[in-house]
Amino acid sequence: MENPQPFVIFESPPFLGFLIHKCLVERSQDQFCLNQIFYMKLLEGKTAIITGGSRGIGKGIVETFAQHGANVAFTYSSSAEAANALADEISKTGVKAKAYKSDAASFDDSQKLAEEVLKDFGSIDILINNAGITKDNLLMRISEDDFDKVIEVNLKSVFNMTKAVQRTMLKQRKGSIINMSSIVGVTGNAGQTNYAASKAGIIGFSKSVALELGSRDIRSNVIAPGFIETEMTGKLDEDTVQSWRDGIPLKRGGTPEDIANACVFLASELSAYVTGQVLHVDGGMHT
């Protein structure tokens, strides 16, 4: 039996469902079908800016996007050595990667970053606003500075970066903006008034951007992670972490890859008709 002719380009999301159906029904003995499913590069040739991309969730997004063929420009605040090492490692996979020291909370830095990425990469197709901080305290004890700083880094940075890439995406008449909120921005949490306010603000901002820019095929969506296990949570007491896991229906914490895979969906053509939405990636914590 002759080998089937390879499919050249997968232009539409329904093709993936067709391909999976074909493999299941025909139970193909050659490796063609499985290769096409598991090695599809959903972001081939696209350029993504990822803020806060040198560690934790951001690093997971950078690595996963590169695996899917995206060229990645990511920012860091202080860990230059680790950021540049990550960029070098990713570049070996055949995509372009570059780390930029930039403060997303600064309007001027954000404008400069977008200009540099456009010059270095030639396009900006995807923006992931991932940079964020916490300064937790009870309302009675929280300082004005701590409240303002969290709003500035978590929320104003989203405005800064969206504003910075808007002109380029408008010219391209195409783009996907993905903003990292939190389950706390949906439900609230005692001791996190500043963080909850910043993350809830991201949701309102993103929905408004979706309405404003949808006519130019620029999509704006939100991911609301639940408890995600990173190097930061690794420093916590194991009993505390396990108690959090036990309270999650799926009985585990999430991984950076769980968030990264959701980002791939929202950045790719698989979600071409999805905008203004909040995707909870929380193991069922908030249902």
C-alpha cells in the first residue's frame, strides 16, 4: 500500500478533529497520523512577546511556544544570566529567541520594547502579559505603597504593553493578546485586596479591548490560573502545599505547562473565534 500523501498546511482548526478521527477510524499502521497530531507546530512562524518570561509560568510559556514553532521575545527584570541562557537554549531548537531587560510597569520601557522586538523580529503576532508580583497583607495593615505597586506592576503593565503593540497589530489586521489574571481576580481572597483588584482589573480591561479591536481581527483573552506549582511554591512547607492540593477536584497543583498549553490554544488558529473570554485553568478549584 502506498504511503498517503502528506498534508501540507493546516489552515483551519477543524482539520485537527478530522485528522484525529481519521487515525482512530483507520487505525493507521504507519506513523503518519500520529506524527501529524503530536508534532503539529501550531505557532509556526509567529512572533510572541512574553513578559516575565525567565522563570515560573513565563518560562514554561516561552519553552512551549518555541516547541510549537514560535519565535519568542521575552522580558526579565533582574536575572540576566538565567534569561540569556534560556534564550540560547531555545535558539538551538531552530526558532529565534531573545531576552530583553524591560519593566512592563514603565510606559516608556514598554514602547521601547515593542519597537525593538519589531525591529529584531519583523512582526508582533502574540502578546502575553504575564509579569506580576504579590505584596500580601490584611487590609488593616497594607500600606498605600504596597497597594499602588501591585496595581502598577500587575495592571498598568497590561495597559502599557497592549498600547505598545496595538499599532503594529492594527497594521497587520491580526493579533492575539493573552492576559494573565488569576482565580483570585474572580473570587477574591482575604489578605490579597491589592492582588485581587489588579487581577480583576485585567479581566475588565481585556473584555473592553476585545470589543474595541475585534473588527481588526485582534483577539483579547484572559487566563485565570489556580494553584500552580513553580520554584516559588517549592519553598513552601510541604504539608501546606498538600492541603491546597487536597482542596482541588483534580487533586494536584497545576504546572507551568498547563498554563502554557492554554496559551497555545488562545494564541493559535484553534481559537480563531474566541475573544473576550476568561479561561480558568485551575483543576476545578472554581466551578
